[in-house]
Amino acid sequence: MIGMLSRSIRAGATHTQRLCALNWTTLRNKKLVRGYVVPPATLHLLEDCLELHYRGSRMHLDYVWLRDHCRSDSSFNFKTNQRNLDTGSIDLNIRPDHTKLEDDHLIITWPGGHTSNYSLCWLAENSYEGKKQSTIQPRILWNADIYNNSHVASSKWDTFMSSDDELKMFLQNYLLYGIAFVDDVPATVEATEAVTQRVSLIRETTYGRMWCFTSDFSRGDTAYSQLGLDRHTDTTYFHEPCGIQVFHCLKHEGTGGRNLLVDGFYAAETVRLQSPEHFDLLSHVPIRHEFVESDDGHHNHMIGIGPILNTYPWNNEVYLIRYNNYDRSVINTIPHNVVRRWYVAHRQLTMELRRPENELWIKLTPGKVIFIDNWRVMHGREAFTGVRQLCGCYLSRDDVLSKARGFGLQA
Ligand SMILES: [Fe+2]
């Protein structure tokens, strides 16, 4: 059910794309869409806002907001895409002197004579009502079957390093599924660094710029052992957890050590569908994660505070899951009459994350580099024997998404 839902999101255009496509169809068909006459846009000036009916949508546009979003040359710098207007200078009781609709544009004359001109498509896309109906980042949510049946192609090192089309396809897969692979990468730290820099800037942390894992307990973290690791996201103890995790297994002579991947958003959507009250608790109650390390070489004390599920308030879309039972700290941010309900909600999410059908197990081998959306997809591993050397790094989420937008991808 969730897979179907997400596929429909993938196939769906944004609200404005739908509106503008409708506009084009309407013109071509002489104002007829499926036999109905599309009514013209209409305006109503209310006490504190302008009500605009356009292509089946009703929008409420606050007068101060309209003046603040004027796109005249004196109000906005189109070379830098920055606002010129001093918002602090707008009269908070401002009202238009005159309004009119002309050629799918809204034209407002303000007290003092300044004129603003807005395309109705732009208003539809940027209104609250428009944003409420649109998805920030289309995704395909998955369990093991959905992912395996999607047959998502891996990129190959040679083409990945030289072809922008290949990089764009990789980023599209990454955005949709939260994981993406590059194969045939030379099994060195240097090549791993090169392949990650093709995608984005590396985010340096207390673990270094590029790190190498071995089971030598060189750091105060279970990851530096041969033990199995349950599913989790990393750096939950940062206020902004690292956006992307990169792994490359350079060598493993031994048994076990498969990696586990679980789509946290798939589990979160299941909780939302089955128990909205649990979803609400998990997305509003803030909790702490903490990392304390003190030895001869390293002294760290990190604290990150936030809910398990982070959603955009206007459309309730999940954009970050912060889930790490190892690093979750003392719960002292929830009153006693809520904490049991929070544990019940947390248990439901945990059960969804632990369903065998939601687990994607992969064996990382030298040459295969995986990129994981650390704000969405959990990772873990089974215990292993022998020498296993893993290298990788974190990437900045902002920079990866910026690169994707540069290719025209919705992110
Ligand atoms: Fe981890």
C-alpha cells in the first residue's frame, strides 16, 4: 500500500506543474477540459488578505506577504536572486489601493503608487495552499521486495567519474530510494574519496575527513568492534545529523559482516497509517542523543535534541528520522503522563523497523561503494570474523541536494 502511494507521488507532478499543464491544455482546447468550462480567475479583497480563485484552487494571500513578495526591480534583485525590499519598512496594516487581473497576472497598486505584478502560476506554486498539496522530495518507499523488484541499476566507476548523465541518474536513484551504488571503484581510500567528491563536499567530523574502520576498538564506539550492530542512523547526537553516509569495504578475510539496510520512512508511514496518534507523538516529542568519549587521544561530548520523526509542518512530509538506541540518552524531556505512551509509539516503530520483510541485506565487497541517506535509511551489520577494513566518510546533505537541483531534479 505504501509502495503504491509513493509510486503515485513519483508519477505525480507538482501542484503548479498540474496547474500550468492544465492552463496549456485549456488554451489548446479553447477553455474546455473534460467537457467543463474552466472558470476565469477571480479576486475578493477581504479584511486582511486577498482571496484568489485560480484553476480550481482557492488561495488566501496576506497583504503584507504580497508586498513582501513583490518581484519588481526595486523590490527584488534578479541577478542575485535576493530581496531588495526592507521587510521591516512595510506597513503591517497595508492594503492595496487598486487590483486587477490581466493575462493570468495579478497587478496591485499600493498606497504611494508602487505597482506589483505577480504571475498567477507563481502565486499558485508559492501560496500556502499550493505548498500544502505538493511534495518537497518525491520518494519511492521500500521494503526488501519493492527494492529488489525495482532493479535499480548501479553506476560504474569509469562512466560515473566522466559522465554527467550518469551522475544525474545516480542522484535520481539516491533521491528516490535513499541508497545508491557505484561499482568497480578501486579498493583504496583515495579512490573512495574521489568517488564521493564527484557527488559533493565531504563533511569532516570528529571521526576525521575520511575514516577507516577496523575491529581494533580504536574509538569509543561499538562500530569499531566485530559485534553485530542493530539498525540505526548515525550522528543522532549532532543537532544536524550527517546527511549522507558512504561505505566501501576495502578488505574482508573472514565470515559474516553483511550490511543491513532498512527504509525508515517506509516504517514511519506504516505507523502513520495504523496509529496516527503514535506518529504524532514521535514527531513532536523531543528527546536527546549523546556521545561521550574520553580517552588519551579523543575528548568529545556531543548532544543532539529533536524528535524521532521530523516533518514539515505545512504538509506533514517526513524529512528526517533520528533513530539510534545505542546513542539515545536519558529521557528527561517527557512528562510522566506522556512517557509511557511515547514508549508504546516507539515500540511500534521499532517493530516495523524490525520486520524481516523490511530488511535489505547486502554484502559489501571491494569495489562496491554505497551512499546512504542517513536522514532516512537505517544501516546495521551482522557480526563478523577475521580482518575487515571499511572506509568511508560523511557528506553534507545541503551540498548533495544542491548538486541534484543543479541537474533539474526535485529535491
Ligand atoms: Fe553507524
